[in-house]
Amino acid sequence: MSELALRLSDHPQDLADLQRAVALLEAPTLTAKMANLVGSPLEFAVRKLPNAVSSRIQSVTEAALYKAAQTALWSMDRQQPGKSASPRLHKLAAAASGALGGLGGLPALAVELPLSTTIIMRAVADIARSEGFDLNDFATRQACLEVFALGGNTGKDDASETGYYLARGFTTEVMRHLSAELAGSAVSGGHGVILGLGPKEAGKWLAKIVEKVAARFGVVVSEKFAAQAVPIIGAVAGATLNTMFTSYYQDMARGHFIVKRLERSYGFEPVRLAYAAIAGQRGS
């Protein structure tokens, strides 16, 4: 039995929380859930999208994610950590915005996506706060953005080390390079966290992280757009897909921030190993 397992045996709630996090983070991908809803694979539909449409979706996604990070995270600064989350409220708001996207196609995406992404970002931040994280901290804001990288299908989503922890690892690498660029104006903390940023450096930090996360989030947005284009789906699918979107990222956020909370208590590497062991047991 691992050292962490021995320690967790004295804290059954923490063990149960980690098991819950693994169950949430190792659930079927959002791609699989959307394909099941519309009754057809989405990869082929995405490949059939014209290059101009794909490029437009990616640019709209990046702009929406950047706007959501600014308006959702910064507007929740004064909320107190530990406050209970309100998942149903965010799902209802997402369903309403999704109906618009289902009706309007690509032109409506530029209007609907910033709105729905902001709703999801607030839902993610709401959960982070409920797990005891301070939204004033850059580390928490980075972690909120990381959640949007957890929905993209990398082709390796069935393995804990190459799925959840790999998605986290790529943002850590971005932060490591960015901290070197900003040396002298910021202090680098553990696991790629940057402290003491001024407004200019904070803007650069946000833009760099959003750019990287949008590359993965844009894949899922393209699949959602393709799903909404399926005949007879329209506005109904838009509302349903947005509800599914929000619910999925709420689950990812809950699992993500449970893991990060446990890492604060037990350390990064012990929790990573325990996570892998639990995920392995689920797959056996």
C-alpha cells in the first residue's frame, strides 16, 4: 500500500473525494456524449467542414474564451472561498443561450459562444470557490482555464497519465516559459504559477494561456457546431448541447479542484500516483 493510501485511510472523506474525482475526470469524453445525442460520429462531420469555417470557429473560440476569462473570473473577485456552488442556475442559463446558437448557424456562433463560454467559466469558477480556492489568486484563475482543456479528445483520454494530468501538464509548461519571459517583473511559484504580476504582464499571461487552451477547446466547439448542423436538430439540440456542455465542464471542474485541493494537503506527486492507481482499478 502506498504512503498516501495509508494516510488517506485515516481520512476516509479525502479518499472518497479522490475516488469521486477520478470517476468524474475519467468519464466518457464530451465528444462521445455529443455523438450519442445526435446518433452519429462527429469526427467525419468535422472533417467535412470547409477550412474557412473551421478557422472562423477557432478564432471565435479564442476570442470567446479570452472574453469569458476577463468578465467571469475578474467579476467574481470578491466572492468568498467556500461558498456553495449553484450548478442548476448555470445549466439553465446555458440552455437559453444554446437555443440561439442552434437556430443561427455560424453567424450566431459569434454571438452565442462568448455568452455560453462566460456562463461555463462562471460555473467553473463557482465550483473552484466552493472547493475553497481564492479567485483572486492567479493560480486559481489558471486552474479555471485548465478545465477548458479537459474536454478535447486527444485520442488518449482513456489513460489517466496521458489524459487528465497531461492536459494539466501542457499549461504548466506554458507557464514555465512565460515565467522566464517575465523574469524580473514577476516571481515564479510552484508548478508554473506566477505571482506579483502587474496589469501588462497579467494581460500577457492571460493571452498566452487562452491561446493554448483554445486550441483544445476549439476542437470540442467544432464538434458541437457539427452536431447542431445535423438535420432536424436545430434549436432543441442547441439548448440540449449547451446544457450537456455546462454539465460536463462542471464535472471536470469538480474533479479538477478536488484533486488540486488534495494536492495542497498531500503533495502533487503522491496524489498523482494515487489517482493513477484508482484509475487503473476502474479500468481493470
